[in-house]
Amino acid sequence: MSTSTQNKLPLAVLPKIGDDEISDSNPQPCNLVTLLSAELGDSVDVARQSKGEVVIAHNAITATATSAEIDCRGFNAVSIECAVSAISSGNWLVEILGCAISGGAFGNCYELQAGTWEIMQTPTLDADGNYTFLVRGIPNYIKIRATRTTDGTLTCTATPMNV
């Protein structure tokens, strides 16, 4: 057998998409690409991928605070966007708190990193700027705890999504 015939995918014999009856009288050869192309109209609309609404967790805060709960049911990750300003000698640390049920007891979230359990948190934010962090493996509900040392203002948003 030549290599050119070894690398070809076998074709399935299925009825045409949209046929009301399954009939063996007029089978049509197809493969997965043919089925997907016909069903999706030959394209995938990336703008329609699963993403939640942008939630303002903290708006121009100047002291340590914990956000209200953010509903992340149906999503497996969250994008945390932080805008830091007016930092001279302080810093901010942003942590993800989680709970399986709405209104429950929220606690630190952990993820396994190179064999060690690490708290889901940002690095220390000690300079003015905009920062975005992707956190995977989130629970159904999260809160964002922002801890400030001495100075600075923080605005923080969260966007639940599937990655």
C-alpha cells in the first residue's frame, strides 16, 4: 500500500444533510469536514463563542476591599482586568475567592502549579498600568479580594469565559 492511500481518511456513506428519510437507495459519500461545512455554513463565528458579561468588581477603590459575588456558572475561566493608578510606594494584590453555591462561605481558590498548590492571585501590582490575568478552573461563584498596602487606586473587572 502506498503512503498516499494510507494517509487518506475513509469516507462514510451517509444520507445528505437535510434529507427527511434515511434511505440506502442514494447514499452520498461524506466525511467530518463535509458534515461540519454543511451544518455551519462553512465558517465558525468566533464572536459567538461562550463569554459572560463584563462585571465591575471594584471601581476606583483606594482601600482593601472584597467584591460582591460574581456568577461564573457554566464557565471554566475568568479574565481579570486591573487598572492601577496613583502608585508611589505601595502595591495591590488581587486574589480570587470562590464558593460552589451563591451566598455560601467564600475561601481562597488554589491551582496546581508544577506539583505545588498555589493561591489564585495576581503578582504584586506596584506600578501604574493596565494588567490582564486569565484564571482557569474557577468555581461557580467568585469574589475578588483586592489588598492595598499604602497607596494607589484600583479598578478591577471580571469576565467569565470558556477556554
